[in-house]
Amino acid sequence: MLDKMEGATAVWNQHMSNVSVTSTPEVAPNNGLAVFPLLAKALVMGIIITGAVLGNALVIISVFRHRKLRIITNYYVVSLALADLLVALCAMTFNASVELTDRWLFGYFMCDVYNSLDVYFSTASILHLCCISVDRYYAIVRPLQYPITMTHRTVSFMLANVWILPALISFTPIFLGWYTTEENLEYRKLHAGECRFIVNQYYAIISSCVSFWIPGIVMVTMYCRIYKEAVRQRRALSRTSSNIILNSIHQHRVQNPYHYSHRLHPSDGEVTLCSTTTATTNSASSRNSSAGSTNYGTANIKPIEVNINNGTTVRTSSSSWRTEHKAARTLGIIMGAFMLCWLPFFTWYVVTTVCGEPCECPDHIVAVLFWIGYFNSALNPLIYAYFNRDFREAFKNTLQCVFPCCFALCPKHASPVQFV
């Protein structure tokens, strides 16, 4: 009996020594090498999440604080900012936990909740951009129909659909199990520590069309038409301004013996005429000319501001035109950023589902595609701040009030943006 116990002890000691010898050199180097990529990954994800939360919260607060920003187009912008904010809080945070811990920590039910929220808010964000492109199309291409078509009721109806429609491709099919295969459902029951979003071909095609391909086609179509109209209006405005000036010059030439040269600034609608007197002036009166006028001996040149009214003034129509096109340019840049961020992900999403196992990508590539798409939710506020002067001023004033220690006191009079 004693011999058996000694033999068992020897076997156990030998096993433990083998484990310690083989495991020690493998674990330590792996842990050391994994620290830096993990820290870099956490830093990048933290920056994107923080930027999306703070940036979109700043958009919402600024619109509510500043009366000048409360226009119909910005109803979409506020709703978009809310969707992007919820993408950061409800989708990015869960995804970051999986990427950093390499496992799902929240159980079977919360996996369905996370996948549903991810699809829901990402789709809502994309559909908002589609609605904004339609709004800009009517404002620029069909300006006479815009106030009739884009009423508060129409905008409310569009926004309601933008928030309801994503539920039909997120919560409903995911909680009912329609989105995936039977094999994956069985696998998930046995592996509660994993949360993989594996979809079948039908769901991949339908959900990608609703979430990206159809809205993307609508946006590209709208902005192509907006661009063509912008070019046409710019040319028409330039021709109209030139014709009005020439007609005005002709009328003034008939009325008085002046020769006119003209300077036209089509960008802001300013029209300036310079008159040159051809009559010879008396030397005495020339010498005694008042201060501020320049004596050229035989000609006094002085600028004459000409107001031209052709139904509406050139300045008014040009100013309105420039305001609409600045908004269209900003939203066009937003659309371009959206395409660059989401096109790689949805291309991978459809190709791998339809093609199957031969087209699968490494996990780290898939993670990069996810986070490039998420990054779009953090980009939109940056685009507003850089390209839109009203938002830039509103952001500045809001930050001055939130962080008075970093700025001067909250000066409501320092900005042309109107407060509540």
C-alpha cells in the first residue's frame, strides 16, 4: 500500500513539473507581447467612443440653446446626433468589451439585445442621412416646392419612419431567430461566453439593402442632382448679374456723359460702378476739391453703389443661394464620409455571407471594418464644426458655458448666434 502511494506521489510530482516547465515560457511572453496592442486598441476605441458621445451631445445642446439653429434641416441633424450618440453608448461599448476581453461577459439574452441595438441605431443613423439628402434636394433643386412639401408634419412623419423602420430588421428577426442558421442557434446555447453575429443569406441581403444600399443609392442620386443644379444656378446667376449691369450702364450713359467701368462679384451679389467724368474741370475748383476726392486734372473717378431691383435684388438672391449651397456642401461632405466609413463593412458583410467560408476574413480585419463604420458617428459633429459657421459659433459658446475655467465667462453677446 505504501509503495502504491509513493508511486502515485511520484507521478503527480512529475506531472506538475512538466506543466510548470511547459507553461511558464509560453504564457509570460504572450502576456508581455499582448499588452501594447491591447493598450493601443483600448486607446483608439476610447477616443472614438468619447468623441462620438461628447460631439453629438454638443450638437443636441447647441441646437436647443441657439434659436438661429432651429430650422427644419436641423431637426434631422438633432435626430441624427441622437442616433449617433446611442450608437456610441449601446453598440460601441459592448463591442469594445468583446475586443478587449476576447469573450462575451453578459449572457445569452444580452447578446441578442446588443446585436439588435447595434443594427437598430446604425441603420437609424444611415436613414437620417438619407432624409437629409432629400431635404437638401427640395431646398436647392425645387425651392418653390420646399416650404409646401417640407412642412413640420412631413418632417415629423419622415423622422418617425426613420426610427420605426430599423426595428423591423433588428429586434424582430433577431429575437425570433430569423436572422441566423439553426447550427448557430444550437452553438450559442452551448457557448454562452461567445456572441457572434452570424446571419443567413436572406437576412444579409435584406438588412444590407435597408440599412445601406438603398439609402446609399438615394443619397448619391440626390447629391448628383444637387450638384448639377448648383452648377446651373451659379452660371445663371453670373449671366443675370452681368446682363443687369450692362443694361444699367446703358441707361446711365443715355442720361449723362459718363463712361462706366464695372466690377462684378457674383459670389456675394455686390455690383459696383465707377463713373469717369470726361468734361474738363476748372483748375481752381480742382485745386480746391474737398478732402477725400482725388484730382486727376481732367477726370474725377468715384465709385457709385448701384442698387438693382429685378423682382428681388441680386444680393438677396445670391445670399440665399450661398446659404443653401453651404448647407448642401456640408451635408455632401457628411455623405462622402458616410460612404467611406460604411461601404467597406457592408461589402464584406454581403460578400462573406453569400460566398461563405472561402471568403472569410481574419477577426482583426472584421474588427477594423466594424470600427471604421462606428467612426462615422464621431465624424459628423466634427464636420458641422469645421464647415458650418453657425454650428461653429454655437459650439464655441456652449463650450464656454460648460467649461468656464478654460474660457472667458459665457458671453452671449460675443456671437451672432441667437440664444434662447
